[in-house]
Amino acid sequence: MKIGKVIQPSSAICTSNEETIIVRGSDLCNDIIGKMSFTEYFYFLLTGEKPNQATLEVVNATLISIAEHGFVPSVQAARMTFAASPEALQGAVAAGLLGCGSVILGASANAGEFFTDIRNLMLKGHSAEQAATEIIKQYRIEMKAIPGYGHPLHKERDPRVTALFKVAENAGSNLEFIAIADAVERVIPEIVGKQLKLNVSAAIPAVLLGAGFPLKALRGIPILARCAGLIAHLYEEQEQPVGFALSYQATREYQYTGTVPENFKS
Ligand code: COA
């Protein structure tokens, strides 16, 4: 059975022969290994271009900013999976990455689309505040959370926001999307009726889109970064296991709210 058009499979990322591996047109062993940092290589893999110094510093900082944040759900899921299946590090890492969506960990991609919608309106002559107000109102009508704003712990600005903005400013990167992110924060209270401050998932696209990072690859940042944090947690889990303790904590106050047969004793 055939699905879709018949086309020749192709990719511009890599080819190889017996002696040489070519990645994005460069010789991996002679031109890349030992000559590029991992962050530089990641950007090169993604876009086929070497990042300029400002972009490199910004991408590097975003990866560091979201690699680790304690016993968050991705870490708990990974450590519990590893406790149940200690032979499958890869499965535990995958379990930790599965929830990288619009609520926590993966909201950068949604915030990037949100900022891009605002910028598109600005290109039609709206001020940042006007454009932000219009798009936020649309989110409210659709009953969607404003991506990248609000945090359960960091009720004032998430400290990672200030740190990332400082990196972008010091690197001389384009600050256009930071200005949009700030404008959103200013207009939120009037429309939403709450002070919702920028969190790291807004700061990541705010600095990356200005630096030329592709919108469609934004979710890759938390996925790639959290992989590193999860590997650290799973390495520690081998020495200091807490996976089943986390599971116990979750069930300790568990209450069954369904029905039971008459003769069932709990
Ligand atoms: N947009 C609209 N309303 C929001 C909101 C947002 N981004 N963040 C919080 N609120 C509202 C909630 O609806 C809730 O309103 P209610 O009291 O009328 O029910 C109130 O603010 C408190 O929300 P709550 O979910 O208890 O706050 P929280 O601080 O625990 O939520 C998040 C944290 C991250 C789940 C929430 O802020 C959110 O969904 N943000 C958008 C997604 C995001 O940026 N995720 C990345 C986090 S790093």
C-alpha cells in the first residue's frame, strides 16, 4: 500500500563513504570534531550555517537555562520509569521528554508562535502594545493560556528571564522579540486581570527568534536541553534511588472514589 506522493527520499544533512563522513557539506572528522562546540554543531546541523558569535552565545544560554529545574514532572516520570526498568536508560529519558508540551517544559514553541503573530500585526502598523492586546484577546476568546507567562514558583519574573535577556543584550543580538515579550507582560493585567510575569519559556523564544533561530525548531531547545538534565538524574538514580519513593509519595494520600462490591474490605 502506498501513502502519499512517490518521491525520491532525500536529505541535505549527511552522507558518507568508507573513509569520510560529510555533515552539512563539511568533513566531520577533519573540519568539525575538535573544532566546533556542541552548541555550534547543533545550530550547524539544524540550519546548515555556522552561527555568528551572538547567536552562538544566545543558543548556548537557552540550552543551559532549561536543562534542569529540580524534581519537576519530567524528572519524576524519568526516575520512576528507571526504577521500574533500570536496564533501559533510553526509555527513562524518553519518558521524561514525553510531556514536553504546551503547559510545562515545551511552551517555548507556543510562545514563539504567539510572539510571531504579534510581530506580524506590528508589520501592518500596530504598536507592540496594540498588537499584543489584539492577540491576547483572541487567546482569551479561545480560552487558551498565554504561553510563556505565569509560573507556580517564580511569581515575580522568573530569574532565568533576566539572565537570558542580559546574555542577548551583552552579545549584541537583535532585541526585537524581547521588546514584544515585555509589551505582552505590560498589557496582560488589563486583559487577563492578573499579573502574569514572563517565565523561561517566553524568554527562550524572545532571545532566539531575534538571533535568527528557526521558529519551527523551537521545541527542540527544551527537548535537547532536558535530555542532559535527565541523564544526570538517571545517573544519580543509580547511586541514590528515589524513583519508588516518588511513586509512594504520589499514592500515599490516594483515595479511590469509585464503587466496590458489597463484600469488599479495604
Ligand atoms: N494565561 C492565562 N491565565 C493564566 C496563565 C496564563 N499563562 N497562567 C496562570 N493563569 C491563571 C490561571 O488560569 C488561574 O486562574 P484562576 O485562579 O482564575 O483559575 C491563575 O492564573 C493561577 O493559575 P495556576 O494554574 O494556579 O497557576 P500556576 O502558577 O500554578 O500555573 C502554569 C503555572 C505554568 C501552569 C501557568 O502559568 C500556565 O499555564 N502558563 C502558560 C504555559 C507556560 O508558560 N508554561 C511554561 C512554564 S515554565
